[in-house]
Amino acid sequence: MIEIRIHGRGGQGSVTMAELLAEAAFYSGWQAQAFPSFGVERRGAPIMAFARIDKKFIRLRSQVYDPNFAIVQDATLLSNPSLLSDLKKGATVLVNGNNVDSKKFPVGVKVKNIQATDIAMEIIGRPIINTVMLGAFAKLSGLIKFEAVEKAIMARFEVEIAKKNVLAAKKGFEMIVG
């Protein structure tokens, strides 16, 4: 089973990203689930959302405690030293932002950065980065086909909004190297 934890702030689309990720994984042949973890949070407050994918039926219903992947939509959240302390050995972290010091991460963790906010502002016109990060995650992980990402986005949003978000996801996909 592959577990993904998404860290963001209310209003960045973390919950929607988890749902889109699970849907795209399903379209790519995986069993999938997505769920949020929040209480009284509001716009700007730290939140987490989760996704699991597996080739077998997923029976586990708990929060994700030791993810294979972490997606950090706001690099300021990295100031919390325990944020990523529980990653699986060999985990990969995708961070929105540049110049993130990979030495601050647990040993053996791979870190990739992407300027998702800049991409979202350029293509969507708003700093909602979830689809950019989803495209980048699809490329980085190799688990989800881009066509499945596109299908999930088109199914979720109105046509004009969906088209912009597909372009943003495509740019995120293309920006990830190796």
C-alpha cells in the first residue's frame, strides 16, 4: 500500500487534491481512498489530507502515520520540526517553493521542489496550487498517468475552470525532472 499525506493551509485545495489524486489513481488502475483531517480550521490554518492507493482492496481506515510520500503545499509549514519526522525510510517529499534545505529532512528522504504558486498565478490567476502539485506528484511518483489526472480534473470542475487546471497540472508535470 502506498500512503500519501498532504500538508497545506485551509483554502489551498489540499482536500480537493487528495480527492483528485485518489480519483486519478483509480483511473490509473489502483484502488484508492482519500480523506481529510481537520476540525475547526479555517482559511490559512494548517490542515492535512490523506490518500492511499493499492492494487488490492483497501480495508485500512486510519489516518496516515508513516507516508511514502508527503506533499507540502506551503513551505512555511516546514518550520514545524515534527511535520515530516514520521516518513517511511526512502520517502519522497514534494514541496511548493524553492531553496528548501533538504538537510532539514530525515536521512534518506528525497526532496523535490516546484514553484507551484507561480505556475498557478500564471495559468489560473489565483494561488490555488492543488492541480499543479497533483501534476508534479504524478510525474514524480510515476504511479498515476497524466491522462488520469486530466480525466479527474475534467470530471470535478466546470469546463472553463477545468481547462485551466489541466494546463496547470500539465505544467507541474513537465516541471519535474528526474
